[in-house]
Amino acid sequence: MPHVNAKVTAVPATALGMPAAAAPLPRKWEGVDPALERMVLRACLDQAPERRRVREAFKGVQLSIDHCLFKAQYNGIRTTESYELNSRGVEIFSKSWFPENRRMKAIVCLCHGYGDTCTFFLDGIARKIASEGYGVFALDYPGFGLSEGLHGYIPSFDTLVDDVAEAFAKFKGNPDYRGLPSFLFGQSMGGAVALKIHFKQPNEWSGAILVAPMCKMSDDVVPAWPVQQVLIFLAKVLPKEKLVPQKDLAELAFKEEEKREQTSYNVIAYKDKPRLRTALEMLRTTQEIESRLEEVSLPIIILHGDADLVTDPAVSKDLYEKAKTSDKTLRLYKDAYHSILEGESDEAIFQVLDDITSWLDQHSMKEGSSS
């Protein structure tokens, strides 16, 4: 399959002297079949059936992207995908990656970020971890990716955490690996999900990997206090509306321009303005977590770019200092942005991945020797 160059070449119709209604849709992805491109760009992704249709049609294009997470080849990895109704009757999409023909060291449960799904960049991260001997499990949150629910809508962060914890418990309960060490892995908003699961289950996990965790939103992306008060009021009457002002998160999060442009290929990720209730739930969650950092009691490694303008690296330092666990590691990457596993140089990305797998190896052996 040929590589696809992610060059955006949109030109407004009005700039060409054409009436807007008469203008064809601009080409967004060079080398992609025009009919497929039109279908994807015109799709309404509010509900899961259309997101699933778009992902199925577009996944071949995604796999052809010239990004190190997609190009890396690993042998002996088995993947599974499934849809299951949870206890609330919500259909949840999940994906697993297993090393074949070798003993599994531990299991790792991934929590994706706000602008991500478990079928794009996270898939490449999971394959790398699985290639090192770990069983990996991830799911799309309700309203995200391929799971059921209004796109990008979080009516209750606590309910989202309950849904994730339920799916993880079912995965961990498989008799084939029930006795293995188990680790939480949370990236960005997923870091908040992982920490909230730990607060609910303080003794059920062997450790946590927190990548640019959303313990506090950076001042660059949080609306000013008066705007927050207006949003809090509006969220009560218009919770699903997309009214929250927001800067371009890809521009803030991805340091390398070519990799930033490739985020457009994650076609089912939520990229609109945050819905009012979602923004309010995320703000409340970060405030709660920031006030509970000293309750973190499991082994942790925190990995954060020191130039992150999305989640505040200063709060990762606070987490490292305040967490009551004595087994804690902080890795700050000089001049790195928010997406340290997707948006930096290839060398930098694999350095972070190696830091993660080295930590997992040390803690899997430690856990195994103590059990």
C-alpha cells in the first residue's frame, strides 16, 4: 500500500471568487480516493454507527501513514476487537494485544486521551508494549471512538470511570492471567481516569504509568474565570452544546508539524469545541485530583514534556512530590510538548516508550518475586 502524505491544501471557495455553495469540498488527504474522502468529510459522527462505518472504510488509509508508530513492525502479536454491553446497557468497543508463543509478564490497561481513540496512535503504543511481553487492553469511553454514546459527551466523569473500571475488572478476571501483575496506563485525560480508578481501588493495581496526566489543565487552555462562571451556568441548561472556546489542541500538543498534520487521519476522534457538560466535568475532575495528590499510594512513573501547554507539568512535579508512595519516578523531557508519544521526533518517541517498558520490566519482576 503506498504511503500517504498528510498535506492539508484547503482553499476557501470565496477566495477563488466562487460562491461558497458551489465550491467542491477541498482535498484534505492527497492520495485518498475522492469518493472515500467525501464520505468521511460529510459524515455526521454524533452517534456510534456512523463512526464505525467511517472507521471501517478509512482504516486502510490510516495504516499507510508514514508515522513511526504505524511503520514499526513487531512479530508474534495477536489482536482482538469486540463490542459488549456493559452493566448500564452501553455498547463498549475494546481492543486487546497479546504476545504469542511466550510467557506474559503482566497486563497493562490503557486509558486514552480526550482527542484520541484506541484504534489510532494508541494502537501503535499498545503493539510496542505487547512486543515486550505484556498483555494490553484498551477501550473507547462512552461517546468516544467506536463506543456507543453522543460524540465527545461526558455527562459524568465518575460514571465514565466506573465504566472503565468495570471493563478492566472483567479483563483482569480472565482465568488465563488472573494472577499476573496489572498496571494502569493513562495518557492526558486518561491519566485522570487512571488516577480516579486508583482512588476507587487503592489496592488492586501493581502500578501506574502516567503520560502527561491531566491533573490540571494548563492556563493556556482553561477559559478565564468569568468565562468559566458563564459556562457553568450554561452547562445546566445546554449541557450538550459545543460552545466552549478552545485553541487548536493539535498545534499545542504536537511539536513536529508533519506529525501534527497526521492527526487529521484519526477521523473518528472528537475534534470539535468541547461540549459544555464535558468541559465542566473535566475542570471539576482536575480540581479534585489536584486536591488528592497525596492519596496516590501505588508505584508510579510520570512522564511529561516540560514545554507542555495542554496539561501542566508543574502539577506532575507536585504529584511526584506529594504522592505518599515511596516508589515513584518522574521523567521530564526537555523542550517536549504534550504528545510525547506521538508528536515528537521518532527518536524521542521511542525513548519514552523504552522508559515505559524498562519501568514495567522492573516492576513486573518485583511484583512477581513478592507474590
